[in-house]
Amino acid sequence: MRVLFAGTPAVAVPSLNALLDAGFDVVGVLTRPDAPLGRKRVLTPSPVAARAEELGLPVIRADKIDDDAVAAIAELAPDAAAIVAYGALIPERALAIPAHGWINLHFSLLPAWRGAAPVQHSVIAGDEITGASTFLLEKGLDTGPVFGQLTETVDPSLTSGELLERLSHSGAVLLAQTLAAIQAGKAVPVPQSGDVTLAPKLTIEDGHLDWQQPALALRRRINGVTPEPGAWTMWDGARFKIGAAVPRPDVTDLAPGQVRLGSGSGAEALVGTGSTALELTLVQPAGKKMMPGPDWARGLGQREDVVFE
């Protein structure tokens, strides 16, 4: 079966590899255009484009599916298209090109968390179970019938980035299995049912921590917005980033946002919440690199005037 692969970020690369390992004829790759990265803003291919070029596959770069992109896709004559985090809408005229349609790997148990940031929202919400789904792409936002799903227990210590990395590999297997079933004429997509939740793209403001919230909710938010857009609070008139924190149910005497610093061998950074304290294990003061929370606390000594906003 001739397959067009559409994807952009690193989490899509395992799926491209899985389709090739399964023996599918990947006739080309659709990805977003090269983007400037780093302080020097060097124009850099997407991870999927870089992998496709390593493999010698034709690459279509498009930030939207215009007339030229539609013509390029049609010229490849795919029987099916597999899509993983491509990053743009597929118009109906492109959806109609492959006879078997576009099969989307989405990192949630649909209809839960339809949208651009399903894993992040799942972690923030405190879901105990998450997973991935393959479904037939249609005009609506992640509304198409489902071919298959996998489930995974959510480890509360994982960030959304770490959880997404795990799902990218297990989901790649699911995508290859789905295409194999379609090729064999055994795939039967089932309409979605159940409660619908939405997962829009996160903004910088989604990472702003409200210390009136309980410790568990704050930890979930920190994990959910890591690595992007990142968790932060205000301190000393600047944005102070928090990379990781763990609940400290034994500390109950700190007001929300109040910080207690330890020093010496017992250095630690504790911050009050709407319930019990959080221990900051990774922090990034303005203008500095991410560092262990105890190192930051040690550098400030015995200051008692630190309050987060």
C-alpha cells in the first residue's frame, strides 16, 4: 500500500519509522516548512523532514495545504495518508485524494481531549489513564470514527513531554497495526461515543501558577506545561520558572506563595499553596539556567522575604 506520511515534530518520527519497518511503501512526507531555531535563528528542517531526507524520501513542505500542496500530494498517488502532529488543517479536497483516507494518530482516548495539546491537558486534569487513538480524519476537529486505541496508566511524576515521548512509541505501533488492518480489508472504524473534552494549544499564561490552588493541582500544572510553555511565577519583578516540584504534606504552616529556604546540607526550597507545601526541585531564576531547587536556596541563604506571585 502506498502511504503518504504527514508529521512535523520529533514525536511523529517513531511513526514514520514504524511504517517503514512494517514494510509500507512510504511514497513521500508532508511536513511544515523549515523554521528558525536557537538564538541565531538558524533555518532548520523539522524533525520529520530531517528523518525523511536521511531516508531519501520526497518531502513536501507546506504550512497550509494550498493548490501546490494538493497537486504535489495527488502526484504521489497515495492509497492512504498517515498523519501524526502535522500542525495544520487538511482541507476536504486533500482528504479525498487517498482511497483509504487519512488515518490520524492522536494522543488521547477520543473523544477525550480533542485538539492540539491532549497530553498536556490530560496531565493538568490529573487523568489516571491516558492513551492514543487512530481515527479516520474528517472535516471536524478530531471527530472521525476510531479504528483502534491503546491505554496507559499515567505516572504522576511524569511531565507531559515525558509521557508524550512514551506514547509516541506505543502509538507508532498502533498506527502501523491500523494501516495493516486497512490494507487487509479488516479495519472497521467505530463512531466516537462518550464525553467530549477539548485540548486547545497552551499559552504562556497557562503556565502562570496560582498559589491559592492546592499542592496537587499545582504539581499537575507544572508537569502538564513542561517542557512547553513552562511553569512560572513572579518574583523580584521578573518571571521565575519552575521545572519540577513535589508535594510536601508534612509542611502546613506556609501561606500561599510564601517561600521557606533551607541552607547548608539541609538546603531546600518550600513554597506554600492553598493546601500543603510544594518542594521546588528544579527552578530557573531570570537570566540563569535551570538548577536544582536546593542550589537556588543555598545561594539565597536565610532570606525570609521571598514571596511568589
